[in-house]
Amino acid sequence: MKNIQIDIVSDIACPWCAIGYARLEQAMSSLAEELSFSIEWHAFELNPDKSSADEPILQALSRKYGRSVEEMEAAQSNMMTIASELGLNFSKLQERYTRNTFDAHRLVKWASEQGLQTEMKKSLFDAYFGHAENVSDIDVLVRCAESAGLDGNQARAILSSDQFTDIVREDEASWQQAGISSVPAFIINQTYLISGAQEPDSFIQALRRIASEPDQVAQ
């Protein structure tokens, strides 16, 4: 069975990243008898300034996009409907605050070494969108790690150190230099880019087409 490598550039603070992965999961499930998949998550920060004050999300989005709070609320409501249909908990989407996610990305890198990076990512998505928790807070991050099947004490020790700091910074820089400026971004077999939270059928068609191409990745 041919294996497809999928590198996912995303941020925990990005609702479309959670939706996009849920749709990708459906596509991968539909293709399970044809293809196997290897997933690697990569860091991107929508709010990279750690010193900035956290702000109610609707106000922040209104200012960022130059649209009214009511328009942002409608857009968020639409995302909540889409998420619900995918089995995602987005019930607190409109109640969250802007958060810096750098430390969360450090835990995702650590989780990758334990084979639990996707579980860690999903736990963070649920905490932020489903419960409006502060995903820059150490106690919240430790609980997310435990929920993902990781050791809470070890997670706390990592967060209290500089472990994985350089790895996350290098990861962010490498994808920015590669031209990734918005998320989610799905890079297939290190060659093909799928941008945005595509519908499952679009993922299926793209993955089948890519699988039929000669191997591009150097061995």
C-alpha cells in the first residue's frame, strides 16, 4: 500500500485548522483501503506577540478584519455549525480570548516524540474552541497533555524549561520561508500544497491524484 506523507502547518488558535483536519480525517478514512498516511504537525502562530494583552475574540476579529462585531459573530456561528456536523466541540468559540500558542506548540513537538502529536493537537483544539480555556496557561496545557495520554509532570517540566523552544522557532521559520503565510496548509509528499479547510471529497480527489504520480520525495 502506498504511503502518503502529509505535513500540516496550523495553529491551535485557528478554527479552520481544526475543521480542516476533521475533514482530512474523513478523507483518509474513506481512502484507508487504498492508501496509508503519515502525519506531521508544524507550528504557526496567529498571535505571536506574547506581550500583547488577551482580548475577547469577537472584538479582536472585528478590529483585524475591519468588520462589525455582528458580522464576526455570524461568521463564528457558521463555523460552529460546520464543526458540529463534523463532531467537533466548538460550543465556546465566541467566548474565547486571543491567546499566544507558542508553549502549546512546544508540547505538540514533545508529543510527536511520544507518537501522540495528533492527540495533543485535538486536545488543545477542544480546550480552546469547546471550553474557551486559556491555552497559554501552564495548568491548562498540562491538563491537555494528560488528556492526550501524556505524562502531566513531564509536560509541566518541559513548560518550565526552554525545551523545544528552538525546534518550534526553526519550524515556524522554515515554513514561512517556504511561502506559507496562512493556515491550514497541507503539504503532500513534500511537493504538493493544499490550502485551506477543503471538503472531504476535495481531499480525496487530490490525494488520489497525487498517489498516482511518480514518487517525488528523495529517498
